[in-house]
Amino acid sequence: MRKILIVDDEINIGILLSKFLTRNSFSVSTATSGVSAMEYLSKEYYDLVLCDYRLEDTDGKEMLIKIKEKYPRTGVIIITGYSDIKLAVELIKLGAYDYITKPLYPDEILNTINKSIETQIALNAGPTAEASEAPKQRPQKQVYNQADNFVAGQSNASKQLLKQIQLVAPTSYSVILTGESGTGKESVAKAIHLNSPRKDNPFVAMDCGSLTKELAGSEFFGHEKGSFTGALYTKIGHFEMANGGTLFLDEVGNLSYDIQAALLRTVQERKIKRIGSTKEIDLDVRIIVATNENLGNAIQKGKFREDLYHRFNEFSIDLPPLSQRGRDILIFANTFLEVANQELGRSVQGFSQEVEECFLTYNWPGNVRELKNVIRRATLLTESQEIQLKALPLEISTYAKANAIETTMSRTERPRDLKNAALEAEYEAILKVLREVNFNKTKAAKILNIDRKTLYNKMRAINLDK
């Protein structure tokens, strides 16, 4: 059983995290100060320390430095109350595996912890003294596990997607995955990897959307200890971690032009050097990239290199939005419900008919990611055997209600006079705008050029105020 030490001076948070992690088969200890945390660490080995950044007697940075100096085999994840990319870069350079911002979400915490421990195991079991000399943290390695399994679905769009995956997976082609945000591009990348000859080798994922120019070289290629200010440990980069397997680059369109040039050389030469090293490392890596942008337009605007695009674009798959996948929505919903039950220790059996109809009606602008988050939230709020309509976010239940009202209006015959025609056109315009802004009434009122009170009254007139 893996051991985790929680360090947080807010006792309630420590208790909640301890209970949650214990339910997920971890052995957990809690400390409320930096001093007591170091005492725990001196008495027994912990696989991971989950440490709040702000403590009464110290802070996360000082704790990280102390832990890495004395217990380099122990992973560290920092919890912060705000997102600060400069702080993130500093913590990662000092050896943190990752950092999590509040509010805390169970699945995010559990996924990050599992990945941190898996990475620590891989690094601590390294074959050379160099590899075990220091904790080469946070390659952002995302090792595949069954909870991330790809769900194909039964719709024509899903069957076509599955056919493309099965076609390209056995090859060594680089692949570009396109589609709206939240359509499940990383799950598709994992499915390609798992159906390829590389399936027993690493699958490493990297989010290029938040990658800064200063951090890029170290994240892609790694660095040697002392190669730059703050490089306290040798670090393995993403390419090296993925050697023999698959490297997945998400939001690749956000990379700066300079980073693209370095990436192109690596893709062409299939060799890398860690920053501060003269030793070349041969690469055998399949690359899958994802973007929700139009790279063709980015090329025309000079924001993306055409030669790099063609290196990546040996095969492309466009992922359909969730709204085009019909009753697959219910297949995905039940899969996510199983995961949520496991994460939250619940035993919710399914969805009411109203909820299922609502899921099939809603337009899902956030796609699969939005559906997963909605079900996680609804599972937490549900005390009965079925998820009811009241457990869904208001914008989703209201959207479905608006569609039902619009359908009723279209089927209802009214006297063909100008007054009724004007009212019907007005209500149709209101419904259309409300759907476009996901029922944000302030935005809708502004677009319609009326005040919020008037909008409420008009919504009440068609029973859309509840």
C-alpha cells in the first residue's frame, strides 16, 4: 500500500483528503505544520507528500527544498490557492512533480497522485546511477490506466472514428487530431497507442497550451543538474520519457515559432540533447498532436510552420462534437457514472428518464469533458438510486425545457393574426439567444437590448423562469 503524507494547517481539509485517499487504498498520515511533517518523514518512508503552499511556520517552496534534499525518492505535489505560472515553473524546477490549485476536485487529485507515484517508481527503479541520482521530476507522464479507456459508441460518427483509429494505429504515422475543445482527443491518442506495436512502451502526454518559452526546452528535452540557475537536479524531458512509445502533444497550435523550430529539428533528426549536455540520445518516438485551432489558417498568418505541419500531418482525424453522436451520449454518461461512483464512494444506479431526455436535447458546448464534469457533480449531489433533473446545472435543464417549449409552440395552432405572429417571433428570438449564451440572462438581455427584469417577465410568460 502506497503511503501519502498530507501537510495542511487547515485541519478540515486534511481530514477530508485523508478520508478520500484512504477510500482509494492509500495509507495516509496528516501533519499540520512543516516541523511535524519533517518529523513524520524522518520516521518512515512516504511515496508522496501532498503539501499546502501556505503553512503557518513555512511555505511549500521551503518544504519542497527540504524534502528533496533529505528524501529525494519521495514525490511532492504542492496545493495552492491560486494559479501562477511563474510559481509553477519555479516549483517544477525545484523538483515538484506538479501543483494543484484550489478548489480541489477528487478525480484531479487522484489522477495527479497516481501519475506522480508511477513516475517516482519509474525514476527510482532507473538502471543507472545517473538516473537515480536525483528526482528528475514532472515529465508530465500520463501512463494509461483502465479508467481512461476510450469509449467508442454506436453512432455512425463514432463508428467512423473507431474505423480511423483501427486503420492508423498499427502504423508508425504521425497523427493530427482536430476537433472542438473537450471532444476527447487525449483518449483517442491513447486508443491509437494501445492498438499499436508500441502499446507496452510509455504513453507520455504534454499540454503545450500552458508551456512558456523559458520552460519549453527543459520540458521537451530535459536538462542536466547545474545547466542553468535553478536546475538543482537532472531532469528527463518528454521525448526521452516517451522513447520507444508515443508522445502526445496537446494544443500544439499554441507553441511559439522558436519552439516549433527546435521541435522540427528533433522530429527530423530523431535525436535530442539534454540542456547542458553534449551527449546525443537517439529517439524512437511516435508523435500524436492535437489542436482545436485551424492550423491551415495559422500557417497563412505565419503563426505555425508549414514544414512542421507536414511532418505531423501523415494522418489526420477530426473528432465529432458530442452533439453529433446521438444516443452515444447515454453510453458515455453511464461510463462516467461508473467512474464517479468509484471516485466518490457512491452507488448511484442510473438516470431518470427526464435526465436522459435532457442529455439528448442539450447542445453540449463543452463536449465530452463537460458531460463528465456534469455527471461527477450530479453524482455528488444525488442521494437516491437515480440522478434527477434537480442535480443538473440550471443551464442544462433550462436548455432542455426551452427546446420542449419551442417544440410545443411550433405544434400549437394559433389564430393567424399579427399579434400572435409578433409574440411567436419574439419568443423564438429570446429562446435562440438564451441557447447561444447558455442561458446567461445578463448576456441575453444585453444582446436582446432589454433589461433583465423585462427578460425575466418574458421568460415567465412562457414558463421558462424555473
